[in-house]
Amino acid sequence: NAGVTQTPKFRVLKTGQSMTLLCAQDMNHEYMYWYRQDPGMGLRLIHYSVGEGTTAKGEVPDGYNVSRLKKQNFLLGLESAAPSQTSVYFCASSSDPRAGYTFGSGTRLTVV
Amino acid sequence: AQKVTQAQTEISVVEKEDVTLDCVYETRDTTYYLFWYKQPPSGELVFLIRRNSFDEQNEISGRYSWNFQKSTSSFNFTITASQVVDSAVYFCALRTFGGSTLGRLYFGRGTQLTVWP
């Protein structure tokens, strides 16, 4: 039982490059979330999804796009990376709004 | 608006000391859930506890205990007889369901706990 799997685990990008972070869960969860973690800031919600084909903005959505074409996958895209997007990105999923999250192991992204 | 405040940025204790991590939350919702997560140096986020707004009973799990007080909007976490392996960042989080929040988690900024041998 893999839970929530994030790929890649580490990545270095040059400013202006694009990339996609993949989050996959095998628990049939409806709700999926992308957070970023920065020192002293806790975790901040970027985008989230309440089901296949639906996405919504969180508190820090600028510079990111997401897609949820399949229930088990939630993709986070950076179209033109900026140094301010250097962060650790966590994906999470849950079965319903009352449940706790299951987190992935994180992706450490550095934009130079 | 929902908000979680962890006023303690860093705490250092010596092994076997007791330590309490504070968490204060703000919400106008009457139904909500509170969580604590642990993030060890390896970086993963580990779920510790969930408490709903209708259950104010304190919870004890081994060396861990949680004190939920609605009157002061606090959900504090105590580690008894701390150990080096308890060194981690601890996050308190709030989950509400009103309006457009759709069950999202609001995190505090975390408390870095260091336990020295």
C-alpha cells in the first residue's frame, strides 16, 4: 500500500523553465491538496481538488496550475519557474472533509 | 477567517523533561477538527491526533497528551519525559467546513522542538 507518492523527490530548475510535479494516491480518496512549505511559514495551500475533473485555488495559487484528469492523480505545474518558488512541496489526500490528510514525502524544488 | 497560532517558534529541552507545545486557533464555525502533525528531520509529515469540536476530553497516548479547551480556543500538546527522538517540527492544524473552505487544513507555522541528550 503506497499511500501518496510524489515524483520527483528533488529537482533543480533554472528561472523560466517549466516542470510538472506528480502526486499519485492509491486509496481512492476524493480530496487532494498541494501545499508548499517555507521556513517559518508553515504549510500554505496552493491548489486543491474535491474530485476528478475539479480544481480550486488555495491561498498562494499564483504561478501554479493544476489538473485532476484522473481521480488518483493530481498534477502541479510551474509554467515559468521563479526563484520565489524554491520550496518543499507536499501533496496530500483525504477521503472526506472530516478525515485527516495522508501526506506524500515531499518534493524539494530549487529554482536558480 | 480561520487561523492557527503557534507562538513558540523554537523550544529546547533536556532529555526527560516535560514540554508543552501551545496552539491557539480562531474560527467562527461550530464544527471543526483540530490536528497535530510531527515533521522529523527526515521531512515527512506524520499524523499524531485528531480532535473534533464536540469532544473536549483530554487524550493520552503513551508519553503524549493533548489538552483541548474550547473556552480558550487552545489545543496544547504535552510530551512527558521527552526523548531525543522527539526532536522535530510540530504543526497544529484546523479543519473547518463552512463557506468555501471545503475541509481544507489551516496550519500553524510550527514549533521546532529540540531535545538534547
